[in-house]
Amino acid sequence: MSSIALVGNPNTGKTSLFNTLTSSYEYVGNWAGVTVEKKVGSLKNGAGKLIDLPGIYSLHPLSRDEGVAAQYLVEETPEALINIVDASQLERNLLLTLQLLEYGKPMLLGLNMVDVANARGIHVSPEALESRLGIKVLPLVARTGKGSAQVLSVLQQTSDIPAVNFKLDYGELTEEAIASIEKELRSVQGLPNHRWLALQLMEQNPVVLELLSKRMDTSRLLVICDNCQSALQSRKLALTLPQWIRSTRMDYIRSLCQAAIDTSSLKPHNLTERLDAVLTHRYLGLPLFIFFMYVMFKTTFEWVGAPLSDLLDGFIAGPLSDGANSLLNTIGASGFTHALIIDGIIGGVGGVLVFVPQIFILFLMISFLEDSGYMARVCLLMDSTMERMGLNGKAFIPFIIGFGCNVPAIMAARSIEQPKDRMLTTLLLPLMSCSARLPVYLLFAAVFFPQRQAVAVLSMYVLGVVFALILCKLFSKHLFKNESSVFIIELPPYRMPQFKTLGRSTWEKSKGFLRKAGTIILAGSVIIWLMTYAGPGGLDVAMDDSFLAKFGGLIAPLLAPLGFGTWQAGSTLVPGFLAKEVVVSTMNIIYHAPDAAGLESQISQVFTPLSSISFMAFILLYIPCLATVGVIKKETASWKWTLFSMGYSLVLAYIVSLLIFQGGRLLGWS
């Protein structure tokens, strides 16, 4: 089966087209760097496999995601290419297009976002592009699916896509060097297009250099490049060889755009520019972002989410539990089985599921902000703040993803170009309040801050970001000295997200929570219930005599200075390492709560408002869950950094909770 690579700049709609052409769904976000690995799907027409490569600006990799694309083209050589370009930003996008044309494989150019370009008064002629580039050009609106049928039709037989016969003249000196390198490469079997390899080598592409060094002695090739460089300098050209090659391409691109683009109707101020004047304003931008976040949390946790959660809680505690009770009584289930299902499974898992509506609403609103184009502006707004702390604004993207789950957020950090920024982001992401911590916040906010639930929950999110920035400054100064940072981010046009895209994005973010409910939370609830059911004295023992009570009692003295030194609180923290959601299900089992109201009543007798804040802060900051620890190990390839992330977060959690509780007591709070 043929393989076709989908390639383009970040934020040109590649992944949207991938989903349409393959009936597959991969996460789509309206910012640069969302796709960090190649993704494979089968074309609807059965013509072959479609590979969605990471968004890249050129084949010279600056980050790990760009390295994935370059390495794929070097090592796996697809049978055809689809290059997606943004019609409203054509000149910038065509630099990659020329590099792909020089790759020599059959190629189709997808002219995407023609609707955005037309709205701005930019009219691109596909015919002019076709005549100059010698390839098929198809206008597209990938997010609505317009033009995708024509793409599938062309791809029905990849052999029908005409071969590329594009050759750009780089001048006499450079062409002589290219010919000399091509001659050297003919002795090596299994290489991609020799001219393309020569150009990439002359541009000092590290992926190409590594490939060639494995296959042959590259010393002669490097000498040819050096000689060409010297010859250019002898002509008094103040350009390096890579700069000369890029300059030649840009000259061609400018002439091409003059022939293919009509800007006579260009509008001086479009909607994006008018909105940016307000939303990215130097002084108004951040206050507006904070206001939007407050409204989002108010909607999620009070105005809409809370009533829906109450309805679900009523169903679980009422019809579901009553129905299960009746069924178990009818079939004559034993007391052990009855208690396991009602108290362990329904009580434990149900205690977490009641928060699903609020989690879905939160993710829906975050997806809206992402797909509208606003989140990229937030990164721009945050850049100056984050730069002072040792990072750049692009790191804010994984931080936002971390509000859903820390695991994909850490994986998204691959798109950050500098190793220092990537490592810092990876180490600090576990401080972001993921959806797993949300049930804990919601439980305690409902008990102790019923009139200000949104503020209480938002404060935990803000606390995580604040400590991440403080530690970023500390780590940057002492652990990653003398390493610079560069900030490059795509600012897409504002657009109204489509309902289908929002639904898919929300589901992708939320389904991990539901998957945990059916696996880790279920297993954890059963194990916790068994530990409450059994003890040194046998089965069906009093709760205070159970294995769980004995275990929690060992930890309780360490937690006493933090305000929650009971065995019940201690018992929730260790299973919380598996998944933070298990904290609430463990409490539900320990306190035999029939519903959310019953658990809230029990919590109000054990905790105080001050100790509840201390407990929430500890849950926010202490050791990342097992899945997060695993992905940190994978991304850093270092046990040293993995153990460091676990250690510093535990110490930080203890110190912060201690300061909150003891400081609050000194101030007379309760």
C-alpha cells in the first residue's frame, strides 16, 4: 500500500485535512506545535496510508518535531507528498514548498484557507501556481471539508500524480558544487534524491549529515561545501552558503507571488487586527485574559456545571444504587459481594463520576478558546512574564494542555525548540492542575466555599502557575545557566470554531478521565474497599481496625503539622499517586457516603476551611501521578531528572501546606 506524507507549516490545517481524508481523529489545536509526532491513517478511498507529519517551517530542524519530519523524508521516502499552504500567508509558506519540490517525489499542493484569504482581500490564482511550480494545486477549506473530495480523487492512484520536474538555478558556483556532491553520492545505494540531499547538506541540515555519515565518508562532501563557501566570499558576497541558498529561494518566491497573488482588494484592517488591538493590548490583554478565565470557571463550576453534577449525583445515589441493591437482593448475593459492589464500586467510582459534567464543560470552553485562535495570543501576552522567569511564551501552550492532563502536555513540550526550555517545561508541568485533581477541588470548594466555588477552584489553578513560574526562575538560574531562549509562535486568524470540531476536541480531552474511571479508579476503589473491609483481626472489621487505618496511621503524624493529620487523610495520598481521582473515591469508601451530600457532610466534620486549603494545595503540588512520572522518564531519558521532579514536588507540597496551615493559625484563621 502506498504511503503519502502530509507536510506543511504549523497551523495551516494539515491535521484537519488528515481527519477528513482518513475518517480518523487526531487532536487539532489552533496554534503551532500541536502535532509532535507523525500520525498514520488509511485514506477513505483505500488508496494508501496518509502520514501527518509535524508542522515545520523548513526541513532544517530547530526542534524535535521538525526533526521528526526531516528524518521521515530522509529514511522512509514516501511515494507522494501533499503540501498544505495557507493562502493568506503564501509567501512565507512557499519556502517549505520549494524544499519539498526539490525532494523530487510526486506532489500535490493544497491551497488551504482560501476563505480567510478572500475575506482579507487576497486572491490567489491556482493556475498561476500550477504553471510556475509544475504541480497540481487544489483550493481547500480544510476545517469545513471543502475541496477534500477533489484531493481524494487525485489520490485515487498515486501513480497518476505527475512527477515533479522542478529545478531552481542557484548560480554557477553553487550549481558546480551541487553537481560535485551528486557525483559522490552516486556510489551509495538507497539514498533519496541526490540533488535534494546535496542542497540539504550545503544548508547544514544535521539530519542529512547524520544519514550520510552512516553510509559514507563525508569528508569530501564537506570539503566541497567549504570550497563553495570560499568561492562565494571571494566574489565579495556577504552571505554564507546556507544564506545564499535561502536568498535565491526567497527571490524566486517573491516573483512567484507577484504573478499568483492579487492584493488590489486587500483590506487595511481585518477582524483579526481589530480584535488583536484589544485582546493583545499591552495593558488590557492580561486583565482581559484573567476575566475570561474567571467567567469560564464561574460557568463551569457554578452556573452550569454544578446543577448538572447534582442531577448525576442524584441518579447514582438514587435509581442506580437502588436498582443495584434490588438486583443483588433478588439474586441472593452474599454480604461481601453486596458491600463490594455498593460501597466499593458504585460508591468509589460514582463519587468521582459526579464531576464529569463540570470536567466536560471546562474542556469544551478550553477547546473553544484554542480553536478560536485566542490561546496563541495568550502565549504572546505571557512571553514577557515567562521570559523574566527563564522561559518563553511558547511554553505556555503545554501549560494550558496540562489543565486537561499532564501526560499529553509533557509530550507537547517536544515542540519547544531549545533543550533548556523543553526540559524546564517538562519538569514544571506536573504543577498544572489537571482534570484528575479537579474532583478534589470541587469537593472541598462545595463544602467550605459554597458561594465562591469558582474563585476557590481558580485559585488552585493560579497557585500552580505561580509556583511553576517561581521555580522556573530558580531552576533556570541554578540548573540551566548560560542557555538562551528563542520565542517563535504562529498567530492564526480568529475564527468561529465548528461544533463538530469542538465536540471532537472536548471528547478527546475528556475520554481519558472516563477511561480512568473504568480502569485505574475502579481497580483502586476495589483495593481500597478491601483494605477497609479486612484487618489484622480478619474480615468485616471496624473501619478503625482495618489495614487501611493502620497504613494511614503511619503517615498521619507527618501530616499533623499540615492540618490533616488523620489516618483517613493519609490513606488517600498514596493511592493518589496512581491517579489523583482515586483521592475522592477513597474518601467516599472510607466515610461510607451514600451520595455527594453525605460525603460533604463527613468532610465538614473532619476538616476546617483552613485545613481544606492546605489539603488542596498539597494535592496540587505533591508527587505527579504514575502516568506522568512515566512520560517524564520517557521524554527526559533520565532517572535523575525523573526522581528530581518527584522529589522537589513532594518537598514543595509539604512546605507550602505547612506555611498555609501554620501561617493561617498565627493569623487567627480556622
